[in-house]
Amino acid sequence: MKTLYQDLIALIPEECVSQVDLDIESHSIDKWHASAKPDVVVFAKSTKQVAVVLSYANEHKIPVYTRGAGVGYVAGCVPLRGGIALSVASMNQIIEVNPEDGCVVVQPGVITGELQEAARNIGWYYPPDPASLKECSIGGNIATNAGGPRCLKYGVTKQYVLGLEVVTASGEIMRVGGRCHKNKTGFDLCSLICGSEGMLGVVTEATLRIIPHPETRAMLGVSFKDFPAAARAVQAILDAGVLPSALEITDAFTLAAARDYLGQDSLPPGDAYLMVEIDGRVQSVKQELEGLKDLLFGIGALDINDAPDEAACEQIWQLRRDFSYSLKHTGLTKLNEDIVVPRSKLVELVEFARGLQDETEIPVACFGHAGDGNIHTNLMVEDYADPETKQRADAALNQLFSWVLSNGGAITGEHGVGLAKKPWIKQALGEVNYAMHQSIKQAMDPNNILNPGKFLDDDGVYW
Ligand SMILES: Cc1cc2nc3c(=O)[nH]c(=O)nc-3n(C[C@H](O)[C@H](O)[C@H](O)COP(=O)(O)OP(=O)(O)OC[C@H]3O[C@@H](n4cnc5c(N)ncnc54)[C@H](O)[C@@H]3O)c2cc1C
């Protein structure tokens, strides 16, 4: 009897299939804690190859785990049941940049930052900006419906997907949507595929909306006495009729870690910090910036760092990136939970996080996208691989997610469910919604070959 490897090299070129240890190892993980080895890795070079592999896998009921850049945060691409790790990273061509139609056509392996750059070069803009944009792929962004700071004003990945080419579980090539900016033909399968975490089909090409690039941007770095004062400022900015392109908030724990790592003078005094970015025409940005400064000082800002040009903005964003490094510098492992709450609950969330920290003795750092309530709540643990620590951390996560859900929030705003949040998915979706998910999965992947073992498999297998 032939092996999986032998079968595959009879179907696609031999150089596209690997079972060498290095490839197997590097395709067994993402940026979460789980790890599981595939039996083979397929490096697909074309839609046709993806279709051939899926048709074969479906016939033989072999699990297929699609992988973009592998920098997901929830073990979405981890091959939990072995089988095929299907990498589309080499399908990385920007096929078309078309300002007349306001769209780009790309293969799934294109790195998000490179697409942004290509659009920027002709004065256009692809706004979704996950912090991982220099590494992650468009296919991965679509499959997780990735977001980022600028999604407050511009929306998440899904809002930019006009059309997709998708290979179905049985290996058929399906086109959904197109290049029209409005399209109400049939069900919105484009949106269904967005965020489907590699469980409903493999995206092999995407037509994405681009918009004219804003002329300029400017920022304010604003310190406040405490978190409630900064949260009040978030609402005051929006109430004043200003829609910032980003509105990021940071709590006292994170600031303390940053001062420890970057030096006490790296940040002005205060136990909360707000970063406000606005963009648009030069004159209006200038005016808005002045108006915002008056507003913010009027409601208790302690200090405002003015960043009127690109270079100064970059310094503030660097500080934001440094918050992550500062937390790493504590020597603890960051369990980054991308929970979302209705914006009115920001203060209660951080108060809850402080209470959780006191009760569990697990430090909790909160910072993130204040404008849309997506506050990354980071449990800082010693060693998540240690069973006792893991048990304590999971118990704390239980409390966090229960609180979030009972306050109208969501357990993930950006990263997805994957394996990381599988234990909480039923609670989060509710019985009827979970069953509907399973029915959709059954209709689109009856043999359950696409990403099995993840959040739709009620198998009691967690990590
Ligand atoms: C430092 C860091 C910062 C991050 N910041 C953010 C952030 O700000 N916002 C955010 O949203 N996320 C963020 N993430 C998470 C991650 O980068 C995103 O989830 C990203 O979209 C993953 O892309 P990827 O190409 O690495 O996907 P992978 O990890 O390879 O896969 C992710 C999921 O998508 C599926 N998939 C991948 N490609 C395809 C395809 N072509 N067709 C069908 N399914 C596919 C996989 O099966 C898997 O389920 C961050 C991660 C890191 C490490």
C-alpha cells in the first residue's frame, strides 16, 4: 500500500510535498502553545494544486490544515490530527492593483504589509492593520477576519473583501463575490468565509477593496491620572464629533512595566495613557489636533505629547509596540486574550481585571483598542506548560470570559477561536448558534477534513 507522501507526489510535483523533519516541525506550531505534527507538508503553488490535494484528501478522509504565515494566536493552523499541512505561503503574488476599480487582486500568501505598501505606492490604502502585518498573510487575515488599531475608523478585514476564489472541501473551485463594491446576489458567502478559520474552504485568491490614502496623519500621546479618566476621554473625543483612525488605551500595570523596561522618563506621569491618531487633509488634521488638545486638557489630561508629522507619529507607535516588549521583559509569559466589551464597559473591565489579579495573584495587563472596546487583557503567568500554573491560569480565564459574556462582550475580537478558546465556544455562541455552525460545517465539509479537532469538534480534546 502506498503512503500518503507517495500518493501526493503522484498528483502534484514532488518538490511541493515534504516529509523532512525540519518542515514537519516548522508546520506543527503557530504563536500559541499547542503543537502537533502533520504527516506531510504540501507547499501549494497554484489553485489547481490545492484543488487536487483537497479532492484526494476528501476521498480518503485525510485531515487538511491550511496555513498562511503561521503567526496566528489560537493554534488555528496547528495540525491537531496529523494529515496534511497545506501551506499557501508560496502563492504570494499581487496579481493586480487597480485604482479604477478600487481593488487589488492577490494570492493568499501575500504578506499584509507588502500589500499595504503596493497600494501606498500609488496613493491608495488597504487599511486593516494587524500588529503582525509585517509577517501575516492576507489568507490568514481573511480566515481570522483580522483587525487592528485603525479598524475603529476603517473596519476589519471583512469590510475589504469584495470577492474570493475558494477551493471547497471536495476540491471544487468556487467564486464568491467579485470586484463590484456592492453585490447582493444570493447569500453573502464572502462574509461566511471571512473568519471561518480554514474550516469551510481554502482561499486561493482574494479581490480586496482599496481606498484613497489619507493625505496626512497626526497623533497625540496623552497621560491621565487613572484609567477611568482616560476612558472618559475616549467617549468625550467621539462625542465631540471626532472619529480618530486609532484610539489606544493603556493601564497602570502596562505603564509600570514600560517604565521599568524603557526608563522612568519614557512616559509622562499618570496611571493611564491614551494614543489618539487622526488622519485626513492637512488643514483639517491640524485643526482637529488643536481642538482635541483643548478638549483633553479640559477634561483632566496631565500631559500631551504632540506628534504632528509622520516621524513623530512613528515614535508614538513605537512606544505602543514597546509595551509588548516591556511585558515580555517581566520574564512572564503573556496570555494575550483579545476580548471585546461594549465601550461603556471599559472601566468595569479594567476594575474586574484588577480584582482578578488580586484574587488569583496572576498579574493582568490591559491595553488595546479603546475605541471599539477590544482591550487585550493579558494574563502574565510563569510557565503555561507547567500543569499547576496552567490550571490556575485556565481557571482565571474561565472567570474572565464568563464576566465578558455576561457583560455583553465577546471572547475574541481579532484572533479567532481555534484551539485556544475551544473550551468556551459553546458558552459564547449558545446552543442554537453552535448547532447552526455545525450544520454549516456539515454542509460545506461533510467529511470534516478541513481543520478537524478545532472549535466545532465536540470531542473534549483541548490543549
Ligand atoms: C505579534 C503578533 C501580533 C498580532 N497582532 C494582531 C492584531 O493586531 N490583530 C489581529 O487580528 N491578529 C493579530 N495577530 C494574530 C495573527 O497575526 C492573525 O490571526 C493573522 O491573521 C494570522 O495570519 P497568518 O497568515 O499567520 O495565518 P495562520 O496562522 O497561518 O492561520 C490562521 C488561520 O487561518 C487559516 N488560514 C490561513 N490561510 C488560509 C487560507 N488561504 N484559506 C483558508 N484558511 C486559511 C488557518 O487554517 C488558521 O485557522 C498577531 C499575532 C502576533 C504573533
